[in-house]
Amino acid sequence: MNIPDKFPAVLAAAAMGVYLLVVVGATTSLTEAATACGGWPACGSGAALPTETAGWIALGHRVLAVVVGLLVALSAALAWREGADRRVRVALAAALVVYPAQAGVGALVALGDLPAALGSAHLLLGIGIFGAVLAALAWWLEAETGSPDDAPDDFEPGTDHLPPVEEAPEPEIPSATLPRLKATAAAYFRLMKPRLMWLLCLVAAAAMALRGGPGFTPYAVAATLAGGALSIGASGTFNHVFERDVDKRMQRTSDRPLATDLVPVSHALAFGGTLALVSLALFWTVNPLTAALGLIAIVFYSVVYTLVLKPNTVQNTVIGGAAGALPALIGWAAVTGEVGGGGLLLALVIFLWTPAHFYNLALAYKDDYERGGFPMMPVVRGETATRRHILWYLGATLVAAVALAAAADPLGALYAVVGVGVGAVFLWTVVQLHYEQTESAAFRAFHASNAYLGLLLFAVVFDALVV
């Protein structure tokens, strides 16, 4: 879809341009390159060309900074010409004022004249500029596409406001022995929510690869990933058990195994309990902390999120993001026996990404969640507020990814390129969602969020183990 106004396209390009400079500057690749081009604005005395590849990387970064600066200036000029809201103009004016200061700090870094205590100033100013441009984009989109009165005022958590779906097709359950056995096996597989397994196991794998060290052994990796997959299966099974009555009222869940009585509740509980015990046993063979974190993950998703958060608070997705973040801590603990800074930063990326990811699904299934009585963001606060939160959490996720790059030495150029490239696609689908406001647009943003995190995690693993 082509959006009707080019201004948000310029703003989005400016935001991702600034982000490119920030994330590349936070990686080890640019840190090493800067030492090969010590002058300013070019190398040597300030006018010499680089003599090695690393120096050309540093010089290219400076040239790109000029181009991005012009893009920020163009955004500010367009804001005035388009008569943008005052807060949009103020945000872009602030970015335009701070930009030369940030470039000046970069020059001092290159010349070696910046005191050690101010070593992070260049990065922090860049993050501030990125935040200002992204804020301008969010405020513009809300003013142009939002409706401040689209939030319902009569929703009460835990109650269904729409009748059950009458047209939901009844799933066909075969009666013949062999087909029914196959259907039953498939049903047990569905109970484990296998679509969640690959991504959450990838989170744990990324944490293990990021930390490395003597604890990063084939057995630790295999046992942790196998235990992780089984713990996800256990959590998913218990979720099916606890939500079986609500599932019957919702279109997207009415064919789940317990909603259709294909699997008895007692069998599902036994299946989930077995998965949990085997998972914790595998974790225990790695170390006790990994087992403890695995137990916390199962209980948090199965009980805290499913029974407490999801049916009772609009912040269910935000707080529930801790369930997806725990595999990062599990992976880190598996190779170190402790919870460390790198694992916490990776967990923060996942935690902030979760609302930016799931709110798209909540928009696509808004009526279904209302029918089930779940206080999801679009049901309680409205679609305008939900789209705004998607953009804010996306920005926070990108900043957390920068913090991870700055703190984790193995991350370099691949991580930067993937983070910026797929992050830009994610951002653009969210911009389109603001204008299009359809189920298909919400699903595009949802799939883009999956692609962003999946490819970012693959980049972490590749940068840590191969590059």
C-alpha cells in the first residue's frame, strides 16, 4: 500500500538512518574501524584517505552521518511546511539542534580528545536523536490517522460482550481407528504450541552463543534446548487446559483439542505434567539454576499469565512478556550457572518486543478477544492507542538492541545490518498499519515482527560463533 502522505515516509527514513548510525557505532566493528582512521573529518591530518578497509568503514560512517543529518533537516523543514502539530515540530527541532553536537562529540572521539568519563556521550546523544525523530513520527501518525474516541467505555475484564461464534466450523473428528489415532497424535502436538518453540528456543540459543565460554558445551546446548522445547510444550498444554471454555467462544480457538473434546482434560493434565517433569530433569542435569528458571517459566506462563494477567488487566501482554524473556536467562544460566548482564539485556529486547509483536495480533482478532472477555489493548483502550503503543514499543526494542550491541563484544557488522534492515521493514509495516487499519495490515506487521526477532537472533548466533 502507498500511504497518501510522503511526510511519514521521510520521517521513517530519517529515524532508521539515525538508528543505523547508532547501532553501527555501538558494535565492535566500528570501534575497531575508528582506530584505523584517527583524524577528522577524514583520516590522518584530517584530509587523508584511509589506507585499510577498517578506515574506509569509519570514513563511510562519517559520510553517512552527513546524509542522515540532511534527512533530519529535511524532516524538520517539512514539519513546518505541512503545519504539523506543535509537539512534532518541537521534537524535530530538538533533533536538529542536538545533531551537530552529537557530530562534534564524534569528532572528539575520533581525535582521542574526549575524556574517558564521556565515552558513551556520542552513543547516548544518538539514541536521543533517534527517540526524538521516532516520537515525531508517532505523533504525526496519531494526529493523521487516529480517532481519540474509539475506545469503548463499558468493557469489564472477564465478561464476554459478544455472543459466541455461531458460524465457527465444527472440526471433523474421524471415527476409524487409525485416522483417529493420527488425529489424536496431531492434537497432542498442537497442545504443545509448536509454533512458539522455534523462536523461544532460538532465544535460549542466542543467549548461550552470546556468552560462550567453557560452559558452552554440546551437552549443555542440547539439554537446554530439549528441556526448553518440552517446557514450552508443558506451558502450552496447561494454557489449553485452563482456557478450554473460553476457547469454545472464539473463532480462532474453537477447534483446539480440548475445546472439541478430542483430548480429555485429565489426559492433557497428565501430558503437560510429564513434559514439565522431563523438562526440569534435563535442566537439572545442566545446573540447578537453569532448572529453577525453567520451573519459573512454566508457572509464570501457565498460571500467572493465563489465569491472572490475561483475563484481568490490559497490561497482560506487557507483563506477560517476561514469559518470552525467560529463555534468555535460561540460556545464559545454562553456560554460566548465573544470571549475567548479557542475558538480562537480551531478555530486555524480548520483553520490549513482545507488545510491539502481539498488539498486531490483538488488532487482527479484536472481536474474538472481546468475545472471550479478554481485556486486550484494542478492546479496552481502542485501536488508536494500540497502534501508538506498537510504535513506542518498537522504538524501545530497537534501543534495547543497541544496548545489547554496545555491551556484547561478539556483535558486529552482521548484527547491525540485520537489525537495521529488518527493523526498517517492521517499522514500515507499522506505518502502513496506521493508514490501512485492516486485518491484513495487522497480520503484515505481526509477521514482520516475527521476522525481525528471528533474524536478529540468528545474527547474534552467527556473529558470536562464526564471525
